[in-house]
Amino acid sequence: MPASRQPLSVAIITLNAATQLAECLESVRFADDVVVVDSGSTDGTQAIAARYGARVIDQAWLGFGPQKQFAVDAACHDWVLCLDADERVTPALQAAMEMALKNPSTATFRFARCNRFLGRYLRHGEGYPDWSLRLFDRRRARWSDDAVHEKVLADGPVGTLEGDLLHDSAESLASYLTKQNRYTTLAAEMALAAGKTTGVGRIVFSPLVRFIKFYVVRQGFRDGLPGLIHIAIGCFNSFLKYSKMLERQRNDASLR
């Protein structure tokens, strides 16, 4: 570790990530500590993590936010970079992190995440820059308790770093859609628990607004067919979330 910068821990949560984890760990060899919190992998994920010198901790699934915070708490150092197994730090992002940690101007930093979808890294629309706050001093920030769409809650201003975090899930379209269906259910439940309601107007216009914002204004059309399919699924996710909320609202009303 260069003596002139803050020591850095990397925190990764995993579940059956054997096909992805090695590349992730290879991209963070510059870190001083790596902790992998695994929730019951059966495909050799833990062995791969150990082979790269990471500390492996077994932890039953707590939900995305709590699981990531558990990993942050288990880190050896206060400065923590949080990653998923299907993400990789590019050399440009590594250089920006190393520089930022020499004399941190803020306690939290975000950077662009570049998502690979249907064989193409998306550079426009909803898929980019996909700002991700992942590098922070855990004394000044923490993960929210959200079961899905978790986020880092920062105490103070957020800095921005150059360079991309590559997200390459390598999952099939079928598995991606299955995951999106699960996420929209969780998102609907969270919204209702927060006292939010919906109606026909939101169901109809939310997907339309999303399409105009990301496909037209932010030029998602420049990502070709993968960009079109990506935003189409995103718009359908909006439709599903609010439809599921409406279904729940009506079911609850019928029980009164």
C-alpha cells in the first residue's frame, strides 16, 4: 500500500458467483483488504474468494441493504469500496480512487457504472452513466435498510471520480426478466409501506415519461437494439410496480 493514501477495504456480497467473482477480485488487487460475505453458495464461490486472499464470511441473506452494511461493518479499514461480484474496476477508475484517497476532499465518492446488456455496454439512456456511490468512509456513510434499490446514505457532500465501473452480469434475458419481476414486487411493497398510493394516471403516464426521458432526451436510441430493449423493459417495470400497488390497494380495500 502506498504510504501516502488511506488504506482501502473492498466489501463484496455473493451468492453462487463462481463464474463472475474471479474477474471482480482481479480488478481490486490494489486494495489492502477484501471481505466477501457469502449467503450460502454451493458452486465454489467461497473457494475462489479464498484463493484470491479474501476473507470469507458466511451470512444468511438479510436483504440487499442490510447484507451490504454487514459487509461494510466487517471490513478492516474505514474507507470501503462496495462491489457486486459481476462488477469490475477499470484501470482509469482505480487511478482516480488512488488519487482521491491520498487526500480525500469528501467522505463519499460516486462514479459512473457502465452496464452490459445483450452483449453491448450501454453508453446512453438509462444504462449510463448510472451514477453509483460506492466508495466512502464508513464513519460518515452507511447503506440504507432497503430490501431492494438500496442506496448509500451520505453525511455531507459527494465527490465524483473519473473512470467507469463495468457491470457485466452475463445473465440471460429470461433470468433478467425474472429478477425484474421480483424487484418490482419488492419496490411496490416498499412504496406501500411508506404510505404511498397510486392510480390509473401513474400507471399510464409513468412508463411514457420514463421512455421520453431516457430513450429520447438522454439518447438511449444511440445504443441500438439493446438500448431499445433495455428501456422497454424499464418502462414495463414502471407499469408493473404501479399495477402491483393498485392490486394491493384494491385487495386491502375489499377486506375492510
